[in-house]
Amino acid sequence: MPRLSFIYPHALWLLLLLVPLCALALALPRRLGPQRFWISLGLRSALIGALVLSLAGTQLVRGVDELTTVFLVDSSDSVSPSARGRAEAFVQESLRAMRASDKAAVVVFGGNALVERAPSAEPMFGKISSVPVAARTDIEQALQLGIALFPADTRKRLVLLSDGGENSGSAVEAARIAASRNVRIDVVDMAGPSGNEALVARLQAPARARDGQSFQLETTIESTVAQQARLRIFGDNALLSEQTVSLAPGTNVVRFPLIAAGQGFQRYRAQIEPQSDARVQNNEAAA
């Protein structure tokens, strides 16, 4: 149902000026007949009221009931074929159950994100055909694309179907942006049977370094258990370092000092080989 909204509601206090103005008009001698007096007073009051409402930034807001849902389906190597099948079935069932006034879109992602289906009220959905880069999992890129697909004048909802094995981007930052835009995010866990797991969550290097300047590569490694792992650092595909690191449960940060050599862009890569691991697809990150 439409309702009034005010950009500057404090300006409405100016409506109180109508009280002394009306009192003054009633107290002064009248030069007009009763009918013309009241018409004149009403018109002046309406003019002042309209001016105050304009200063308050009056808006007529229509309540939005339509919902647009964007399904973000993880199709990276870390998600098993059976889990992908469950995700596909989940999307199909959700679309069949949505209201006629609602819309749904589908984004398939891995190392990149692809639009499988634009927002539509069509309840039927077949097989997923998009093939993203499967070696990486970039949830941030999927969230960003999902947010970009939303039409105006609709409630917004993202449904993330993933095992959560992010090894590229920052889903937390994208989730903050979604929250600032009143986008609801629901998560459907597509992880397989639990087990010991270690992964390279992020590799960070400075954006610029002068020739001969010292800097550090920072490798963030997540592990579900305490264990040893072999950590290899590559620079432009050349092995720079290989060492054994002790991983504690949770987040581990390993820093490796380097000296910038030469000109131009250089690519670095971190790779781990844990003692106990459920998925090898997330054991590498690049910067």
C-alpha cells in the first residue's frame, strides 16, 4: 500500500506556524463576508501546507511485494558431481514453487562467474550449460554479478549454493556491499562428507615494488586440523622456495621475504601439499 515518506521530516515542524496565523486571522477585523473569509483562510493555509511539504521532500512510496532471487551455483572442482546435481535440483524446485509475480536468475561460478539465466518469471529451468573456470572458487565475483542482475523496484535475495571452499576474492567484502543495499543472502551448504582439509585461501603481494626493493609474500592457509604441509612458492613458474610449515586449526599466515628483481609484471604462486587433505583443487593461489 502506498505511504508518504519525507526526506527532511524536521521541516514538518513549520506546519505549526498555521496555528498562530489562523489565530491572527480570526482575531483581526474581517473585511470579507463569512464565506469568502473562510475560503481565503483555507486557500492560504493550503498554500503554506504545500510549501512546507515541498520543503520536507514529500514522497509517495509504494510498497514492493515482488521478489527477485538470484541463485549462485558453485561449479568448481571442489564440488562433487552429485552435489552439483543436488544444486541443480534445488534451483529447479525453487523456481517451480515461486509466485507468478516473482523472478529468478541463475549464476554459475568457479574462478569466474557466468549468467546462466537472466531474471525471469519463467518457472521452468533445465540443465546448467555454463562452464566457468573450475580450478578456482571466487565467491566474491559471483556475489557481485548477482547483485548487478537485480532489477529496480523489487525485493532482492541471493541464494549461494557452495561448499564454501573460497580460494580467490573476498566473499566477506561482497557480502558487506550486499547488506548495504538491503540484499538478503541465504546459503545452501553443498559440501561433501566432512574430513581433514587444508587450502590456500589467499596469496598477497604488493602491487608495486622497485628494482632491488625488499617485500614480503603473505600466504594465508586454512586447515581443519593441526598438521604439517609442504609450502612451495613460485615466481613466474620458477620455484623460489620450498619449506615445511606447521599448520594449526584455523587460519595460518606464512610470510616469505623477497627482493624485487627486473622490470615489468611478475606473477607469484603458492602451493601446499598437506599431510591430510580432502580436496587438492583448492591447494593453490596466485598473486
